[in-house]
Amino acid sequence: MRNLIFKYHFEERFSKRLLQKSIISQINIMAIERTLTILKPDCVRKELIGEVTQRIQQAGFSILAMKMTRLTADTAGGFYAVHKERPFYGELCEFMSSGACVPMILEKENAVADFRTLIGATNPEEADKGTIRADFAGSLGENIIHGSDSVENGKIEAAYFFAESDVVANIA
């Protein structure tokens, strides 16, 4: 009888622990992420803000913060400082400060990966058909849209444009 009681308590505790691990795994798999996007000056010049934003929302992203701004060369240089040693850095900063742009904080399950799929490869010639860059971008240098490459970089990049008090929950 004693062994039976011990076995029951062991199995009960073991199955609770498995259930807890299962729930934690599901929470991690279904984690809501945030990412930053910027509708670049070529997107604004081509008057595609509405169409691109509509695609973003139709893909299930919530917009938590959004504004139109114009970067100075110094501001663009600070944002893209990670690319400072790359040969395209000067052209990138010049382009990003050439006109208005629209940064946005987006939220969704698996936001970073899903957004990068939605926008397509950096080079529009290599982007899958139906992606934002394949449909609207003119060149590698003027490719319509920026998307964060990781959750961590998304947080850093979002803070470059928005204070936490600017972020508004988009609860339907």
C-alpha cells in the first residue's frame, strides 16, 4: 500500500511538471514579438505609404507606434552605425536623409521572421514574387522598407525613434 501511495504521488508530481513544461514551451512558441519597420524615402516619394501599411496590417501585424519624420545625415548615420565600415554606408545615410520616412513599431506572434518574409530579400531582384520589395522596390539601394533582423535589434531600433510612452496597445 505504501508503495502504491508513493507511486501515485510521484506520478502526479511528474505529470504536473510535464504539463508545466508543456505550457511553458507553448508560451515560448507563441510569443508575441515586436519589430521595427521604416517606410523609406522612396516609399514616401512613390506615395505607397497606404498600400504598404495595408499589406502589413493584412498580414496580421498590429501597429503600436507610427510617425512621419525626416532624418538628418547624422541621425541616419547613428541609426545605421552598425554598417559604418561597409562600402554602402555613405550612400545609405544620404538616401535615408533624402526625404521623409515612416518608422513603425509592429507587433505579432513571430513578428521578426514573418515580417522579413513579407518584405522579401534586400535586393528586390532576389525577392520572392508578391513581397513588398519585389512589388515596389526599384533597386538594392532604394528598397522601399527596413525590417529589424532580430527581436533584440528591433528593441534597440524602436528606441531610436520612439519613447516607450509613444507605444500604444492596439487592442481590438
